Amino acid sequence: MFIHVKGNQFIKNNQPYHFIGTNFWYGAHLAAKQSGDRARLLNELDILKEHGITNLRIMAGSEGSNHLPYSIPISMQPELGVYNDDILEGLDFLIAEMQKRDMHAVLCLSNFWYWSGGMSQFLSWVTGEAVPYPNDTNDWEKYMRFTAEFYTNEAAIQAYNNHLKFIIERINTITNISYFEEPTIMSWEIANEPYAIQNQVEYLKWIDNSSLLIKQLAPNQMVTIGGEGNTPFPWFTNNNSLTDYKFDGLDYITIHIWIQNWEWYNPKKHNETYNEALKKAKNYINEHLSIASTFNKPMVLEEFGISRDNLEHTNQSPVNHRDMYFKDVFDILLENIKNKTNFVGCNFWAWGGFGNVNTPGEVSNNNMEFIGDPAHEPQGWYSVFESDESTLQLIKTYNSKLKELNNLDLS
């Protein structure tokens, strides 16, 4: 049975569905038979299941030549319209194994950021213009304005639509079930963190058209944007959840909270900055809960995290401050679920599993080791590893609390 929306809640098997899950964006790539590591994948799925982490947010698209700088090493779509069967079959395998474990996937179809190709790669393919990687120039605004031209380019949007249809209509080579008929897939996201920037009118049109197209192709699965919400930093994103989520094709609202990236929190000054940062995070949640209530749609906090203590980056570095932050976020979620608000689940960023931090604090520049930190970011920054026992135990405890609540009559 498909997970669906009833009022401001998710419903699974006639019961409320709440979760503390994770971002496992590289899952399909790790599951690839040739370029991945299926033994590691199976082990990690078992560990996630053991700790109640059964909602996984996964990239269902990666674009560009293999071994591009700052990107996923082996791409799902290395050339426009040309696919790598190894990665596609990896996604098949991942979904089949998740099905066995009663897990659910949130499949993200594209990306505003270049670490998986995404919108900037589609634009580059159809225009011939090079992607202005901000790692090279430190000019993030230039990159963002370049990528936002995607919404105005019909050929780039058509390339995106072709990929969308290709994935949603795909028949899983292991289960023989079409993706749009697979209850393991909870929802589709039109992109990761799309920003309107200078093209707000075209951006909103793209959201409306994309969500309706997905609904036509996959009427039994939910659809959402995959965005941050009313992004406070940088100031020129021009995102507004009150306009972005008004469309009928969108079933629920997503938000991301980055207290460190948004300069609310300094890990080297934890005692001085944490309480105020947590207060701002709570305000951000409540701001978007108000919008979710306006639309009577559920809300998911699908990305949040902070660094290891004192901004260290090795697997062995302590995570006391992260555990404190996770616990505070989980407490907010639990309180909202008890009060039957629209806040129904969260996914921490990001699962690193058995991966190794080969370049601590530095970009990986295509290191083949998969961890939670994409190649363009400092490695070991936000990853939660299998060895982070205190964090995993905390998550397990709170998922047990959610399970208890889900077994109650919350209707």
C-alpha cells in the first residue's frame, strides 16, 4: 500500500507515518554492481534498519562525464540522453533491497548543485557553456545565477523532463515492477534545493509543470519540491514557500535547516553560539509550520546537521555537540507529533556508513569512497558514520518513541 496524505499527516497501512530517516544520496551508486560495493550497501541497509532509519532520501539522477571535478565519480547519465546501465541497475537493486526491509525511498530527480550534475549540467549540455564551478572561482553567486537560467531554457527543461519520464516509467530489472507502481517509493522530488534567483516567474511555472507531470506519470506516489523553504542565506534566492508550495501537484512541504552554513552557529564557539542558533532553527520550523497549516499539507525537515566537535573532520572525532543538536531537533519533532501538527518527519544529513574520510576537511575531487559529504564539500564535515555509536543509539531511541506514538490512535 502506498504512503499517502490524509489531512496534514502521512498515512501508511491506515496508521500515521512518522519517521527519523537519513539522506543516502549516493545509494544507487553504492549499489552499482561494477562501480559500487553491494556488500557494503547490504550491510549498511541492515544497520539503518536496526536503528529504525527506514526513510531514505536518494538521488535518482546524476549527470555529466565521469570524473568531473567536484562531482559523483561515475555518472548515471554521462551524456545527454545516454545512460549508464550499471548505475541504473544499482538503483533497481537498492529499491529491491529496501522493499525487503520495509523501507521507503524519497527519490530526488535533479539538483540545483553541481555535485551530481543536475540543472547546471543540463543547461551546459544544451547551450555549450561551461559550468562556472564556484570551487574554482569562489563566486557562488555567479554559479547560482547561471543555474537559474535553467528555468528559462526550453531545451534544458525538456532534457530534465526526458529524464523524469525515463526514471518514473522505468521497470525495475530485479522486481519487474515499474517505478511508478512501487510502494517502496514514497515520493518524488523535482530537485534538490532549487533556487528561483533572478527568474522567479519561470521558476514557479517550472514547479507547477514538473509536479503535474510527475502526478500524471505516478498518480499513487507523493510529490514535493525538495527545497529549503524561505532560505535566509544568501539573500537573493527569492524562494518563498507561501508561493512555491501553493500548487495542487505538491503533496507536502520540505524544509532544510543549516545553522552552520547560514552563519548562525560556530562549531569552534559552541557555548557562545548554540543556544541562539537553536532558537533560530525553532523559529524557522514554526515559520514553515504556519505555511504548511495554510495549505493543510504535512511538512518534513529533510536536511539538517552540524559538524563534529570543534570542526574536526575525521571518523574518530567526537560528536557531542552534534548529538545535542540532533536530540533537540528530535524533541521538537516529537512534541509536534504529540500535538498533531503538520511536522511529521525528518531526515538528517547525511549517512556516511562504512565510508572513509580520505581527505579530512578537503574536497575529495572525485575520490571513489562514498560518504555523506558530496565531493565539492569538506570531507567528514556532516557525515554520520557507522562508528558514531552514540548518534545511532540516540536515533534508535527516538525512532522507538515514534513507533510507540504511531501505534497509538492519533486520528
